Amino acid sequence: MTYIEHLMSCLGEEAAEVTQAASKANRFAINGTYPDGTGNVEMIVRELNDLYAVVEMLQELGVAFDGLGDRDAIEAKKSRVQQHMCLAIERGALHE
């Protein structure tokens, strides 16, 4: 296994940890805390920072994440999420 392959595995693991932290915040309240007093938002930020760290390590090894932080792509995604939220509200699956 190469360094890049190893870090790609780490990238997937960190992304999963972001998912887990977000899921726990959803289940136990966004403003809730872990038993050790760590806030749910604080845990999400911690996991996002871990994810960004691995991205930076990959970039340092020459992996080019072209388009990362692209404002147009980000705004387009936000628009799609809003459209899906409206659809979910219409179908009664999401409450304002």
C-alpha cells in the first residue's frame, strides 16, 4: 500500500466519522452534549477538521482536488438541497 492509498482509506474513515457525528447530533439534539461534556456541534467541527487534515496531507503528496471550494459548485449544491427540502415539506416528511 502506498502513502496515498493509506491516506485515501483515512479520508473515507474521516468522512464516516463526520457522518456519525452528524447522525448523533440529529438523534440527541444539535445543542446536546456527549457524556464527557463535548458538544455535538463541537464534535462535528472536530471531525470536519480531521477530514480537512487528511485532504491537506493528500494535497501535499500531489493529489490535486481540483475544484475544491468552488463557489459555483457549492451554491448549486445548496440550491439542490433547498429544492429537495421544499419537496420534503410538500410531502409532509419535513416540518419547518
